[in-house]
Amino acid sequence: MKSNLFKMSLLATTVAVALAGCSVDLDLSDDEDDKEQPQQQTVTLEFAELAVPLTDAAQKAVRASTEVTINGELQSINYHTLMETYYKDEITGEQFGISKDYQDEVIKFEDGSPYTCTGADEAVGSGLDHNSILQRNGKIYMVSQFECNIGSLYVQQLQQDQMGKLSPVAGTLEFISQKEEFGGWIHCAGQTTPWQSHLGSEEYEPSGDLTVGTDNSTGDGYFDAVAPYWGGDMNMANPYYYGWTPEVHINDDGEAVYSKHYSMGRFAHELAYVMPDNKTVYLSDDGTNGGFFMFIADEATDLSAGTLYAVKWNQTSAEGAGAADLTWVNLGHASNADIRPYVAAKPHLSEIFEIQQADENNACSEGFTAINTSAGLECVKLLDITKDGKVDAMDEMVASRLETRRFAGYKGATTEFRKEEGISYNAKDGKLYLAMSEVARGMEDNSSNDAGSNNDIRVSKNACGAVYELAVGEDSNIGSSYVAKNISSLVEGIPASYEEGSDYAGNSCDVTSIASPDNVTYLADSNSLIIGEDTSAHINNMIWNYDLDKGTLTRIFTTPVDAETTSPFWHKDINGFGYLTAVTQHPFGDSSKSEVGYVGPFKFNSAK
């Protein structure tokens, strides 16, 4: 099929520099400070568009745009595999994706085979997810995280040839221990921070009311899947060990340094996204009846202490996926050092909130507050967590981090979002982007998920999801120039029904638009927003370019059948080349591997 081309304008270097005949340096950053720029020229970029995969061969392949034109000059690009699960470094002996226990010993199944997070074997989880490419010490590192209940992290050095191609450096694959912070859990989306660290996530936090019985089980198979990490003893585990934001730095000696940020709250972390001030961080909560959170760190580039906020949706329109003005509910200040001792004490939900059932009118007894979160309708009362004889600010601090979503509802914030996913920021226009994989349940007006809640969000269901645009600006009370002020629907999926026998039969969302948007990444100083899917409504998951000026979508990447498109992320400038990373996660459903690769390399220093 003949390729169509889409166009997007990119802002590059100064007009003065361009007129002097110097190289054009396109800013593709999702991973560096956005600095005030002088007047800039517009650079035109064109990609070849992919057709919907229809043949068996196309549906089983990783496909990407192979041509890009920059300022009229044609470049060849392609998809390149970097690493696959099961890859073994013969020098270090490490195997990519192997999970280890609380003593950093390889976990093995009864047949002696290793517990590997591929999304295909007995290990519970989806497989490889986000990968951060970091530039430190004059070298290139890749930190990879795995979305299994025993969540693993690995670091690998990469080498770059003269043409920009990246590949693993033999003898550098290393497992990153998480044992000092109770192990890892369902690492989902992530970000390369502006200070070149890997900021990860722990999704779908286990319920705090789980108790281990005499059979060494809580009865919750999802949480009990961590038993191999603890040598099979669930009494060593605790739900509050999980649901946090991990970070990995590469120190001056090239060593991976791991931490968990208890300061940033505990919920179903999809993504923590750092804004250009290196202090403001947006946090998405994946699931049903979740919140949307903002963290303001005390110090730039240090996320160990700060103030947490939860959003309040004040609806202004029910059209499409809706629009609202936003206010922020202060959940208080805390540090990692404040919260970690309470985590280590292995608490139970009953020590944080007293919970009762609502009456037949969804009302609560005096002294209790009605909330509706991922746990459903509850009547809650905050308890004396610190055991000092009174319920005070200290108890609120602990509850705000251990039970962040419940505490947000308790304070009146909105806990009605459904499948809240990726985040990215457009510094040129002061716009934040937030993907909602499905607009449903608590987001619908007067749904069963609104019982006892504020019913703040009142829109119609869209199973194909939407991407929202949020305007950000200064808020002197909060102390940030990057506070989201309002939100509106930007682009929505379109439910569709294709007749049997049609080329597109089997797709329940229109193949010309997004379905279940997941990770998003903005190409800095441009009009281009990249949108990746995690859907069963398209036969093949796709990555799209959304032209912010024209409001048009262009298909630029497709995965094999059943594979999610995790981790699309722009890396602006790695020694003069740009890269769009992408992961094909659990292809074919029962495949034995996931893989990370990139589209590119893009050469953005071509002389004009």
C-alpha cells in the first residue's frame, strides 16, 4: 500500500543560529528541563503512515514507520530490538527478567526452572514494561522494570555506533536488588527524570485488610503470588510493602542505587511524571474509582519529602469525555523517613480506619464519612494510628500515605476516575496530557460506583477511552508554576461494530482512532503527542501520532497480536540522535518473551 505522510511542526534552534548555517537541533525531550528559549524556527517532520495490519504475517509482526522527512530531507528509520526476556549475559550470568527472592537468590519453580517475568509462564504478571535510557558518567544505561507481582528491575549498559544504533554491552547486565525496601511489585509505567534517574511505579496495591491464615494464604491469589519472594512464607509479607514509587539512580561509580518514595503515597501507581521545575510530580492511579494526585517536593530533584494533593473535579461540561475546573485538596506533608517505620511495622487496615457498611440509603452513622473508592462504598472513621491517645495531624499524615485513595475520598477529593494511565507535558503550550483507558463506571453519571461519593464526574460511557488536556499555571498557595487548572477531552476513541467478513471484523473501536489509550509521550516543542494503546478492542495494539494543531491521528507502530504497547517515550538527544522507545509486552498471549526496542535513530543535527 502506498504510504501516506503526516506533517508536524517542530521548534528547533534559534533563527539566528539557523541563518548562520549552523546545525538544527530539534528538542525532543521528555527527559530534560524545559528552559526558556529565544525565538525559534519551525522545522517540518513527516512520517510514513502504517496501514491497519490485515494479513496473518502483518498481525504477527512488529511494524513501524520506516521513513521520516526532516526539512525536506529523507531519513530511513526502523524498529530495532534492544533486549528480549530470557536474554542471558554470559559474562555476568544474569538473565533478563529473572525474579529473585528477599535474599537476592534466583526463585525457582518445582521443576527447577527460574521464575521469569515474561507474562507467559507460572509467574503472575504481564512481563517487561517501562525502560528508561539514562546518560550518566559519559555512558548510556538502560533501567528496565517488569510488571509482575514479584516485580524485578535490571540495569544494562548500551553502546551506540556512529550511525546511532544502540545495542547491549556484554558483561554489564545486572539485577537491581529491592530487598532493602521489601521487594518490588507490579512495576508499570515510568519516566526518565530530568536528572537522569529512572522513576518507576508499583501498580494495583494489595488491600490492607488481608490477613494470612493457617494455610499460609490470605485468600487473595493476586497478593499471595508474592509468596516465592518470601521463601514461601506469607507471614513475612505485608500489603503495605507495595503500592509505592521506586527510583533508581546511577551513581558516580556506575552503580544502581534504589529507593522507594513513601512520601508520594500508596495507591495503584501507573506513572509518576516530573515537571520542569524538578519538584512538581503528577501521579496517576490506575483502576476503578481512583484519584489523581500531585506531589510538590521540598527540594528540586529530591522526592524523599514533600506535600501531596488530590484533585477535585468541578465539572463544566458533559460533552464527550467531559471538562472541568480543577481544585487541589491538600493531603499534607510527609517524608520517606516519616512513613517507612509504619510500613515496616506491618500494619492492618483496621489500625488506620474503622470501616462500617452504609445503610439502605447509602448513609453513614454519625462520626463516619461515606466514600466510594476502588473498595466500593464504605463508611470510614480515622483512628488513632500513632497510639498517642488522640486522633490528630500525625494520624492524618500516616493515613494520607498508607491509604492515600481512601484518605483523599475522606477529605472530599474526587475518587471516580477509571483506568487512569500515562501522563506527559507540553512546555511550549503549558499543557499536560492524561490518558484514560476507559471512560466508565464512577465517571458515568449516577452509576453504581457513585453511591456515597460526590458524583463529581458525570459523563457518558466510552469504552474506547480518551486522552485529556490539562492547562497548567502558577499557584502561589501551592508553591508551583505547574499546577493543573482545568481539564478537557482532547481526543477520544470511537466505538464501532464491523460486520463479519469485513476487513476490520473483530475490532470494537474504530481502527482510524485510538482504543484504550495507555502511555503517552509528547515530542517537546512540537505539535506531536504520541499515544500508545493497551486494548482488546483493536486486534493489534497501535501507537499513534496525534497532531495537536490539526487534530488528526496517524498510525506509526503496530505490535503483534495480544501485545500491549508499553513504554513509548521520547529520548531527545543521545549524542545527537533521538529515539522513541517501545515495548511489545506478552505477544500472542502465550509467547515466551517480551521485548524492548526503539524506533529510530532520528538524526536531528542535519545541517541546513
